[in-house]
Amino acid sequence: MKKKVLIISYYWPPSGGPGVQRWLKFVKYLPQFNIEPIVIVPKNPSYPIIDLEWDKATESSLEIIKVPIFEPNQIFSFFSAKKTGKLSSGMLSSNPSLIEKTLLYLRGNLFIPDARKYWKKNVVEVIFQQLKEHSDIDTLITTGPPHSVHLIGMEIKKKTDLRWITDFRDPWTTISYHKYLRLTKKSSQKHQKLEREVLRNSDDIIVTSPKTKANFEKLTDKPIHVITNGFDFDTPSLKPNPEKFTMSYVGSLLRDRNPKILWEVLAELCQENNEFSSRFELHLYGKQANNFKKIIEHYKLESIIEFHGYISHKDAVKVMSRSHLLLLIEINSEQTSEIIPGKLFEYLGVRRPILAIGPKQWSAGELITDLMAGTYLTYANKDELKSFLLNAFEDFKNNTLDLECIKSEQFHRKKLTQDLANIVVNNASHS
């Protein structure tokens, strides 16, 4: 008989973006490891990005329980739908208006830990009903952000003997955008208190980065396991355009995710090398903060950089496969050094060389280096960046710009789900 587990996730199809993929893929493969998931998701959520492709990826046999949710964003959008949407998707303005400042203050100080906190009451009632109907459920898994989902798990844990596993796709109080929420001292302390309580009441904790694990180990002695994100497709056979030296970035360009050294280097190369200028293209796919087009205009790079906006995951995989280089960028701060973007693993899945620009001791950059999957540079490595692009351009012209066989299979979603199943079934100790 399969082991039943309850899983609570705010992000679920038709939500787009990286938040939905992790648990959609886990529940796809869990039955192959003798685990039957029952998934609780919101009935009427306010998702900042929609991708209808993921609806098709949902297993028809999966039991999904949709629970109504009230979100303050639905009210705020009446006053400024555009501003509310940008804040929900993390697109913070470089020069926020009074409305944006007010919304940030309310988001940070009235809705702790986040604006989805009002879902808790409805979900708790549904969980107790499920426990009456399924006496064989003995494990509850919550995944955040939003971290208010973990507060649901903590209440259930305190009232039952269920085993509770928390999954942190991102850090909590050390996440980079926290500094923009205009938190009061009292609000900041409340976030930290809730974070400690969740970590100390969990039976097992799952994180996506070794540095997040190290940070959490300072707050709790509970077992912490690292399960990264991954990819779930066969390596595509699509090839890049041999006439154009193409680099692509797939993902959100937040206000501070701004590699000025890249713009400077590209501007210099275009001035100094006519062939590079005529054959190089940088394609940016995903939502961008409103300052990026002005930045590109400032460096006079409009002829080589193209903005495409958000595309479906299926199309994103095709874009990656048709690129000579894949660009990975992270904000240059100590707080972001622990982040390993989910997009990295899909880059690995298409087996294209990666150019990573990020903070010092960046976990993602170190992983790329260890796997020999590309080149990792910090924001201080301008000369090295220029040399890298020139060398890569020569390799492109000689048709030698490629990767040797990298061991990406370890990041396939099925393999990662096996790691999760071992935790669920075997109550594994520290990994």
C-alpha cells in the first residue's frame, strides 16, 4: 500500500514562473516511489504570471484539493493594478512612487510573513477533514515561499502527531528583497521569530542550497537536507544559428540584477570589433524591471540586445537549446550568494555553456565551476569577462564552442524525487 502524504503549495498551475515547477514535478514522480500525494492548493489565487502549459502537465490521477483564498492584492489592484502586479512579481522600481512605497510598507508590516496569510484558516479546516477521511496520512509537507504556508503546517503540527516536513525553495529573512519591504524593527523581529519557530517545530527541513542549510543550522538542530531544483526533459536536438553568436538570458531581471560590467564590456567590444558587433545577439526573455531598457539605451546596445518578455516553459527550453551561450545573473550582494536559481538546472539540461555573473562565493557559480559547465565571474572581473567573450566568439567562429559531457543526470526531477522519497519514507538523517 502506498504511503499517503499531504502537500500544501500556494503555487500551482496555471501559475507560471519557477515556483510552480518544483512540486509539480515531485508529485509527478512520487507515485513511482510508492508515495501517494494529496495536494492542497488555492482555489482563486492572484498569480503574477500565468503559464497555461503547466495545466497540461498535471497528472489526471492526482488528488488536488482547491481551497478558497483571500488575498489583499485583489483589493489593492483596484487602486493600482499595474503597481500591484509589479510588486507581486518582484519587479521593484528603482525610483518607487508614493503608491509603491505605501504598498511596500503595507506588504512588509501589516501582512507578516506575507499577504497570503489569510489562507491559513480555510486550509487548516480542510486538513482536519482530510485526516478524518484518510486515517493513513501521517506526513504533511509545506513549501514556501510564501512562508505563510509553513504557518499552516506549524498549527497542524501543534495539534496532531503528523510528521511535518518544510521545504524552503528560497530563504526567509535573508532573501534579498526583504531590505526593500520597509520593515519596522518590530516587524523584522516578528519575521525572525516566525522563522525560528517554523524551523524548530519542523521534523525535517529541505532546502535548495548548501549555504541555506548552513544558515538554518544556526537556528535549529532539526535534520536539514539539500535537494536542489532540476530539469525534466530530454536534451533537445535543436541547434543554434551558425551565422549569429547568440547568448540568451531566461528569467526575471529584477531592479538590482543588473550586471553593469556586461553592458560596459559589450559596448567596448562593439566599438572595437566590427565583426563581433555584427554577429553578436543577446536575447532577454522574462519580465524586466522598468529601468533596463533605459540602461541598454544608455550604453547604445539596442542593436544587439532584444527584449522578448515572458515566454512559456516549453518555448524557453527551445530558446536555451538554440543559444550558443546561456547567461545567468544574480544580484551582487552577500544575501544572494546562497541562491541557486532553478533556471541553472534547465541550462544544464540543454547542455549549453553557461556564463554566470554573480556575487563572491556564489553557490550557483561554484556549482557551475565544479561541473565544468561554463564560466563563473564576479562583478569585479571585467577584464576576465571581456577575454571570455572574445575567446567564446573565436570558438563560435571555429565551431568549437561546446561543452564536454557534463553529469547533469543527477539533477533530473525523477532522481531528485527519489531523494525526497527517501526522506519521506525512511526518515533520513542529515544529508
